[in-house]
Amino acid sequence: MFPPRSLIPLLALASAALLTGARPAAGQLFEVKKGTITFHSNAPLELIRASSEKLIGLLDTEKKNYAFKISMASFKGFNSPLQGEHFNENYVETTHYPDASFSGKIIEDDDLSADGTYTIRAKGTLTVHGIAQERIIKSTVTTKGGKVHIESNFSVMLADHDIKIPRIVSEKLSAEVFVEVRADLEEKH
């Protein structure tokens, strides 16, 4: 059986050094040790907010490649259990599309393994609800003492990922969802 498409970039990054028989250079390959994704929908009649601490991912600071993935069923904190059920069953359909992912390349030439704070643009493919969209997402990367911290805020248009909003709930669910990402990465050994 082949791995799901959303796992392929992660597997490719993780195994690149093994396939060539070489170990990644020190300070080159970082993996998420702690990561949180929070989203909120600010509709006229209801604020929907949920978060997940199940973010996984890798960042290759030399090749400027990255791959991140989150289980959609791992989001918690909805206003009610019914709201969470509707999110999973009616909107993101986690049974059919269990993960969201973002993978690609960093545009800037900064040495992200060196201590400092960098504003970067991550260009890649954001896949949500099985629909892939090319995106450029601005992020702040802070490297200190061999650890990397990433912060990013961006929005996702539900229509871009074929997530339909029934007319009956159009006042309770915004067509644009705002996403916050916070991730702490450490060198992968």
C-alpha cells in the first residue's frame, strides 16, 4: 500500500539523507517537537474556534524545504460537541480527508540554522479537504541555540478547498477561516 499523498513530502524529507547514505549536516534538518494550530471562523452569529497540538513536520534549513501535517480530527475546543461533530462530518469530512498539509520551499536565502529572527515566505502546496492550492505564506522564524521557532498567521477561503457552507448556517460559519501556527523545532537526530 502506498502512503497517503500528504505523507509523501514528510517521508521524502526524512529519508533523503538515508537514501544517499549521508547524514544531514549539523543544524540542517529540524523536526517539530511542539506545534499548535488554531483556527477561528468569525461569522455574524457565531465565533468558532478550535486548536490542535498534533502538528508534525520537518524543515531542511540547507535545502530550504519543509513539510508539515495535521490530523483534522485532532482539533478540540469547539463551542459544543455538536459543533465539533459537524466540523468533522459535514465540512472537512475527516473520514475521507483525515489530514491537512503544507509543503514546499522557502523563497528567501537566509541561513535559518544561524541564530536570528527572519521574515520568510514559504511557497508551497496547502492541501485541505483533499484540495491542493499553491500558496505563499509569510512566517517569522526565530533560531536560537540550535532550536527553531516558527510563527505564522494566514487565512483560508473555504471555497478554495471545496468546503461548502449550507445556506441555513451561512450566518454561523464564515467563508474565510483564520489560522495561527506556532511550532518549536529541534535538530533531528
